[in-house]
Amino acid sequence: EKIVIANWKGKITTEENAVALARASDREGLVICPPHAFLDEAGAVLSHASLGAQDYAPDLSVRGVRYVIIGHSDRRREGETDDIVAEKLALAISDGLIPILCVGEVRAERDAGRTHEVLERQVIMALSRLPAENSPIFIAYEPVWAISTTPGAEEESPADAVRNIAFIEEQVFHGAYPAVVSYIYGGSVTASTARGFLEKEDIRGLL
């Protein structure tokens, strides 16, 4: 069973639009992540989709949120460190939330051949403080250079995504972390490219 996580970022700016989009997106297997200000309003109209948040906050579990994105490239670009990511991940699990951990390299790191080095560091640091056994976690491989809002963005092939996800999975396996991890792809996809990623057995969904 595949999952699709829709991160609305800051594109929805009114309660009316948030409610309308939530209603239109209310499908099984979908997680919608509205801006924090509209969590209550969007969540109230969902019957089939799940509610997610774009970043950790202490009030999420009491607002009906089930999933939370941690370590998104937008946050890392604003100065969020590996330590902060690890702390937020641990807090989210303690609150009973399912984290969606984003890891991925920027273009300069990719061009320098440092993709695996970056992924290894981000994964090991993020999972270093897990507070509970068998916590469900999604890890989204989010190559920053393949995100549509990145200047000069390139498309990544599903086969390349699978190779890097396999490397991430190796780091989790060798670390023997007390978590149940599923792997998804977080680079930009379109209606025409989504199927190529979702058809891959090792990719459990899309962010």
C-alpha cells in the first residue's frame, strides 16, 4: 500500500482555500500537511485522508495531527541543524506522532560525489535519540537539487532514487535502530512522473 503526502508549504493563505483544498483532497492513502494556522479547519473536513503538519510543534497531537514532516530542506536551509532534527524527531515520537524524516543532498554535495556521505550523516544523527521501541517512521529521500523550486532543478530517475533509498536503508539496518521504517521519495514529481516512482517496490510513497 502506497502513501502520498501533500506538503502545501505556504501556498494556501486563507482558511477558505484551506478548507476547499482539504475537501477536494480527502482520499484514502493521502496525508495533507496544511500551514500550521489552518490545521484545525482543514482537519475538520477530512473523513478519509490523514492530517499532517509541516513541522513539529508541541500542540500537534491534541489538534488531530497524525503525521509530521521533520527536517525538510526548507527548514535546513533556514539553519535547522542535524541536532535540532534529532530532537524534533524524538519529541514527535514521544507525542505519538508518525514522523516523516527528510534527508537529501544539495546540488554542490551531489556534484562533489558526497551524496552518500551526507545521507549517512543525516540518517545517523536524526535517529540517534529514538525514545521508543518499534516507532513507525517514514524516511523521505529528498534530493534538494531535484525539487522544482530549486533554481535549475533537474529530474531524478526512479532507478537513481531507488539506489539512494537502498543506501539509506543500509544505514538504518546497520544502526539497528528501534524503529519500523518505510522509505518514500521526496523530490519533485508530476502527474506524468509519479507512476514511475510508485511502481518501484522499494519506494512506499511520495512526499
